Amino acid sequence: MRHLYTWCGILLVVSFSVVGDVTMSRAMKQVGDLHALRRRFGIGTVVCRIFSNSTFFVAVAAMALSFFSLLFSLSWGDVSLVGPAAASLTFIGNAFAAKLFLREKVDRRRWMAALLVAGGVALLAG
Amino acid sequence: MTFRKYLVLAGVTVFAAAGDSMLSQGMKQVGNISFQNIGSLLLAVTNPWVAIGIVLLLAFFASYMNALSWADLTYVLPASSLGYVLLALVARFALHEQVSPLRWAGIALISGGVGFVAGGPSVTHHPDVGSASSARDPGATSGNAGAGPQKQQQVRLATGGKP
């Protein structure tokens, strides 16, 4: 039963993390290139545009939920399982979500990169 | 990719790794925090290592947001994963910890992944509208589908990326 809780926790961490990353990417694309905006309008305008974007707050909320899910998962399962599993699956989940929801061109090169990094993280933390 | 953009990606990598290390060091000094003693979590912020760690993680977040404003998520995440490698190298050569062959294999895999993504384009260009950001930005695309990237950038700046 504890094993099931651990994997449910990992699934929650990965889900919230992917939602956080994808919505943050969308929010920043809506805001525009921060460097160009800052040069043209100043840092105040950049901050105003970021904080007036509702998607940004969804992203921050999802990232916070991901963090708290990680804390709970760590209380159910071993860090040597939860850490690498969550980090690796997040890389793969982000690749799928970016292709589906952000219409990013995830070609063979990027799939290879996501898989290699996910495998590498699993080995490093394992 | 300009030098400034490589610098932003380096910032994402270094600030995350350094921030995590500082927080880890600080929390070891603070000790265990339980739900019965949740107030000590606020006291932990007064620890210099934790405070510096929080500042560095805020810098990471700013760099991450900056990178996502001009690059794809599937480019930024693998490209900034060199932080894992950085941490392992610091552990081996600065802290003189033992790094097992399995971990060296992990470092090799991550480096390979970064190499794969670094050779490709950083942003998806949608042929129907000209740029990834303007694809989700109707205000920037109306009547500008055939305009050059510079013109589209000007339109996007003027409209603030809003319809």
C-alpha cells in the first residue's frame, strides 16, 4: 500500500511540475522577449507585464503544488526512488506536453536529448 | 543564439546548482523541522546559507523566465540540465566525495543530451506566422504574416504580446 502511495505521489509531482513548466513557458511567450522589452520600456514595464499575466500565476501555483507534493512523496517513499523518478519522468512529460500544448517542434534530436538527460538524472541520483 | 542567450542559460544552470547547494548546507546547520515546530522554518531564513540560497534561487527563477521568453521549453530544460553535472563535479573535485562509475555514466548521458539539443534551433518557427511567440499572439500576426522577424518583433513589443 505504501508503494502505491509513493508512486501516486511521484505522479502528482510530475503532473504539477509539467503543468508549471508548460504554463510558465506559455506565460513568458505571451509577455515577449524580456531582454528586448527591458531595453525598450524599462524594468518596471517588464515586471508589470509579468504580474498582469494570469497564466504566470497558474504556473507559480502549479510549481508550488509540485514542491509540496514532493515533500509528501518523500515522507512516503525513499528519496533514492522519489528524486530520480520524479526528475526523469518530468523531462519526458515536458517533451510530450510541449509538443501537445505549446506546439513545439520536438524532433528526433530533442527526443534523444530528453531521454538521455532523463536516463542520466536517474543514474546520477540513483 | 547570441552570447547573451548562452549567458542566460549558464545563469539557469549555475544559479540552480549553487542555490540548492547553499540551501542544503544551511538546512544541515538548522537541523530537522517538524510540523509541531513549524515556526523554526521562519527562523531558518535567518541562517546566512539559507538566505544566500534563497537569493540564488530567485536569480535562477529570473534566468529561467528570461530563457523561456525566447526559447522552447524542450530546449531550455535539457540545455540547463548541466547543473546536475556541475554538482557532481563540485562533489568530486571540491568536496573530494567519491563519485561511482554509475554516476560518471549519468554525467556522460546528460552531457550527450545537452550536446544533442545544443546543436539544434532554440525556438520553433511556425511557417504560418513566422515566429513561435507570435503564433500564440493574434495581435502580432494580423496583417503581418509576410513581415520579417524584426517587424514582427516591433509589433509584439508595441502590443505587449496581447491581442
